[in-house]
Amino acid sequence: MFASCSGNSSRYVWGGYESTVYSVTAGIGNDGTEDVEALIQFAERDIERATVSEKLIPPGLHAQLGLLYSLRGDLALAKAAFEAEMELYPESRAFLGGVLERMGAGS
């Protein structure tokens, strides 16, 4: 009856997603200079792991990667990441479409 609740398998590859979100929302270090490149690498690695293992990319991971790209100043990659999030999770379009508009990228 509760077989679906047992086990450690997940539909998603979460990797370091939670710690990356924490790092960004905690202010990326006291002086704002947490290694954004390392956080980008963690997120890109988690996306690659999910793709290779044929599991789902967690909701918000592409959006988080887009935020990191924008913090680095790479708005083209940020836009691509936001668009990937909207493709996988259409419900994110209401928020991310507005983000893209404010970036001047449209949706």
C-alpha cells in the first residue's frame, strides 16, 4: 500500500541545488563575491547528471542557473537558462517572462 513512499530513488537529480540556492539567497558571501563560477559549475554539473541519468531536472534549477549567469553579467546565457526553465516547467512562464521583459530580452 505504501510501496511508492519507500526507497531512495528520486525522479529528479537534486545534486547541490539546495546549497546553491542557499548561497545565492544568503547574499553570496558577506562581500557579495562568493565564487559565482563555482556555483555555475555545480548547477551545470547537476543538469548534466540529470540528462545522462535520464532523470528530470528539478524545477527551478535552470532558473537558478539563469540568475547565476546574470550575476556574472552573461545575459545571453541567463536568457537561455530562463527559456529552458519555461520549456520544462510552463508554470514558470508567468514569473520568468516578466524577468525576461525587465532584462529587455522579451519572452
